[in-house]
Amino acid sequence: MKTSEMRESKFLKQGDVGAGSLMTVRGCNSYNVAKEGAEPDNKWALEFEESDKPLVLNSINIQLCEKVFGSDDTDHWIGKRIVLYTDPNVSYQGKVTGGIRVRAPKVANQAKPAPKPTLPPADEDLTADDIPFAWVLPFVLPAMGVLSLVTLA
């Protein structure tokens, strides 16, 4: 057993979310995060439908939530989904300790196929008016040496 598993926490820890946990925001409230007997230290935390433990928000995760949810009003975050994941590069008090970060859920690829280009009916001949900048071709092709290739064919 790891020593980190011996300490029970009422807040989410890295081990609780792993590589990624999809969560639905239930609310955002202030919690006293101070150790028992210490002066109160209130921090904002997100509550989730899928967990009894809230996520204490640091300034980076607050900014990321604003970006993911498209609002700086936490009332607009309720019912929205977000992914919590362990980021080993998070630093705390000047040391790289790892921590929990948030990101938008990945959306399944629902891209629509590109529209097919509309071509003129086969029985119509193309004219110079149908080709943008067609008037430039007689000037550009000889300079490129392409015209001689075209006339040989």
C-alpha cells in the first residue's frame, strides 16, 4: 500500500482522477481547506455528480474552466461536463508535485463531408468567363515555358 493511500482526503486527489475522469458539474462552493485546528482557509471548489469529493480550484484551473465552459459565471457551469486528469507537471510552492488539471471533453469526430464542387453540365463548354483569371494565362504560360509543351501535344 502506498502512503498516499493511507491519508484520507475529503477533496479530490491525483489518484482519484487518473489519466482522465469525465465529470458533470453539480455546483461551485467555498470550503474550508485548513487542517483541523488551524485558522480557516476558504477555497472555491467544484462539486460533481459522479463524486462525493469536490475539486479545490486553483487560479489555473479556474481560468481553464472559464475557457472550457465559455463563461466566468459559475452558475453557467452547472450541468456541463469536464475532464479531470493528472498532470505530472503541476507545481506547488515552487516544486513540481503533479496535480489535477481540467480540459474540455473530446468530441467524437462528427465532421460533415466536404461538399462536392459544382461542375457545369457536361454538354456545356467552358468559356474564359468560367475560369477566374483566364485572361492571365496567355501572358503567364509563355513565361513559364508551358505554352511550348501545350502546343506540342
